[in-house]
Amino acid sequence: MKIKLSEVAKQVQGVLFGDDIEICGVSSINSAKEGDITFLFSKKYLDLAIKSNASAFVVAEGIKLDNRNIIVVKNPPLAQAIILNLFFPIEYGTGIISSKAFISNNVLIADNVTIMDFAYISEGTKIGYNSVIYPFVYVGKNVELGKNVIIFPHAVIMDDTKIGDNVIIYSGAIIGSDGFGYAFTGKEYIKIPQVGRVIVEDNVEIGANTTIDRATLDETKIGKGTKIDNLVMIGHNVSVGENCIIVSQVGIAGSAKVGNRVILAGQVGIADHAEIGDDVMIAAQSGVSGKVENGSKLAGTFAIDFKKWLKIQAILQELPELKKKIDEILKRS
């Protein structure tokens, strides 16, 4: 693929300085060769840029790179995403349904669907236009898959799950497994049947080996545009809002509610029935229970206000000296 720098600048809403040459590839600043475009988002990498063989650079505002072809952008990560999508668009399937796949009765398959070898599609399932199901995927009964869905090998979609359009589910993910629900008799635990379902809305991505449990009675829901990393566990009856980021090893316990545009960093734990407001940011390894107000920034276990947490961390570094001073005061008193 070849594309003029002026067209790249138009796509990323940037300003081109230099020659309107053709670009044929995208690489890192270290490995770029002639004909490639690369990215320079921080002045600390200027020396690398000067030595780079790249033919063009996308740079953040305020960065100067003399005698090179540059595109200046306001939002570098967004520009990077757009350019990478230009050169490496998502590839959908062949539109071929393998004779080695197992497809049950009463399955509705739209046009241009790809189902590869050894996939298993249970009865009553609906598969939307242009979707791709890789080998060894299991799709349960009465599942609904929207348009442009991609399900990678060894993912499992259990009964009654509803998946929206443009959803990507990576290998090993399990959507709709039983929630963790038991009643104690005083001597033993009796399983509470989990008869609800999971709904995944449009434009969601679900990482490898992530699990999302079906609801006990109603719905576990993942809002549109939410991106879920690998190795995340979401319990039964959880509601996750729109455009959230959930990083690896997060655990969200049953019936918790997570608002819109929430960021949960790695290994955050959300207690059952907790309520997380909109635009909340929770730092790595924090534990959260109860209600969190909109726009809060939390850190620590249990999580407290982020600025207060930073002050506490600063004080902890000074504790040895503070203790020494206290001991001296006590001796004089």
C-alpha cells in the first residue's frame, strides 16, 4: 500500500511540513526504513529520530525536527491508531463455511460469514453478516452474534448470550459461564442455578482468557465501546457502562455496577454490589467497595482519594526520620 503524506495528514487532522511523498509502511522509530512513517511523541526521543531512516514522522505539537517530513497532530495516540488502521485494516474472513465445522439445526447464518474447521455452532444461534468464527470455537444454544463479529480460537460463547456488532473476542475467553452462586445449609453449599444471560453491546473487545459470567436471573451487561484486557473476571449480574477500559487481572464481583468511561487499572478488585460512577479512575491493585462518586480518582486498598494517597506515600518515605525526631523529643521530656 502506498499513500501520500497529504492524505495521511488529512486522515489524522494534522499539519504537514515538508515534501508530499508517498509512504508505503509504518514502523517503530528504531526499525523504520526508507518509505516508512513513524511516531515521535516525546522530545526525549529526538536523538533516535535524528538517526532514524524513516521518511516521515508524526509528531506531537511543540516538537521540532529540522529537515524531515513531519505531520504535527494534537492527539498523537489517536493519530497512531488511525494510521495503523490505514495500513493494517482488520481482515475479515473468506465467506466460506467449512465442511469440517459442526452446525446444528435451526441456525441462521447471514451472508459472507466465515466458519472455520472444527467450530461448533449449537441450535437456535443467529450469526450476523461478515462475522468470522475461528477453529475450535464453541457457540451455545440461542446465541445471537451481530455483524462483523470476530471470535478467535478456543473462545466459548455459552447459551443465550447476545453479542452486538463489531465485537472482537480473543482466544480462551468464556462468555456466559455460570455465576458463582451458592446457598449454605449450615453444613454444605447448594448451587443456585444461573439462568440469566450475558449481553455484550457493539464495538466491545474482550481479551484472551477473560471470563464474563451469566446472570443469576436477569442480565450481565457490557456497554458499547468498552475494551476489556486479558485475564479479567466479571461476575454475575454485573453492569459495565460504555467506553470503559478494564485492564488485565481486574476482578468485578457479582451485582457491581460500573459507570461510563471508567478506567480500572491492573488487578483492581471491585466488591459485590459496589457502585462505580461515571468517569472514575482507579489505580492498580486498588480494592473498592461501596459507592464511588462520578469523576473520582482512587488508589490503595481500600481505595481512598488519589491525592490523599499520594501525600500518604510521601510521608511514608519520611517515617524513619520522623520517628528519630519523636524519640529525641520524648527523651528530652
